[in-house]
Amino acid sequence: MRRLAVILFILLPVLAVFQFGRASGDGFARVQAGPVSYLIPKGYGVSNVSGDSIFMQVSLPDWGPLGKDRTGWNDNVNILIEPQRAPIGVVYDLEWDGSPSGKLTKWKQIERTYRIEPEFTVQEMGSTFDIIIPDQDRATMQLGILQCTRSKPPVFPNAGCSLLFDRDGQRWKMSFGRQYLHRYGEFRERATTLLDSFREAQR
């Protein structure tokens, strides 16, 4: 019995490595985003952008792999994860706070500010998008900010939002339909939980 236990003790790690190798080679893609690496099922169609950023689409109803992308935002959420090159609060100060660095262009100019209760401040920018800020500490911007297109058919018939936030040395950009603005917190939680399930242990 003791001999069998010793044999199993030796063989089980070898079998685990073998299975892991098969998984990473056959049905999974190993990708890197900032300081974090992931082992993601290939069914998600993940792409490794520039070797240090990843992009994937998920099905909106169940957050599984997206079978077929259709026009509009009723069926999908897009997730882009990159290295964090500057805190999101710094990016906001430089680009969208009404007194940005550099020349004041329409892209950086606030035309109007209003509230969407109970939690959003909307800055209509001079260009074709809004910056939407959830109520939070403006110094840290821990919830992130949303950059949303304005629906102006036929130019932008399907208005979308991108939630930008920082996490673990990464910049996350989640894109979804503007009609789902109030679900941004749910979407963030589901996306981070999903990607954490594919996260590799740090060596």
C-alpha cells in the first residue's frame, strides 16, 4: 500500500503537467496582458494584441464564447486589457476635465454637464461622445469612467459605451451598448470574475 502511495505521489504531478500541456496546446491560448498571464479557452477567440494586450468578445446573455457577432450591442460585450501606462484619473485630467493639457480641441472641450440620477455625471464633449463619471472619489477614480458615443442616425445608429478602469497594473476597456449604462457595475464584476477564472498563478 505504501509503495502504491509513493508511485501515485510521483505520477500525479507528471500527469498534471501532461494534461496542462495538452490544454494549453489544444484547447487553450496562453496570453499576456500587462503583468498578468491567462490560459483562455480558444472558443472565446481571444487575440493577443502586440504581445502584451488581449482582446475578446463574450456573449451578453451568458458571458460564454460569442458564436457569431451581429450588428449592434444586443448580443455581445467586448473586453480589451492592456498594460496600465497612466492612472485613469491622470488620463481624465489630461484629456476630459475641461482644462486639459495642450490645445483645447472639440475632443477635449465640455459643452454641457448634466446628471443622470442616481449616480452619473455626464459631460457632453464638443465632439460626438460623452464622458460619464459614476459618483466616486475623483482623485482615485476607482470605479473608472465611461466614454459613450451619442446616437445620431445614420452616423451612429448603435450608441456604445466603453468603461475604462485600472486593475492589477492593467487598463481594462469594456465596450457595450449605451442602453446598458446602468449595468456597468454588473458587467465589470462579471468580466473580472470570468478573466480571473483563466488567470495563471504568478511564478
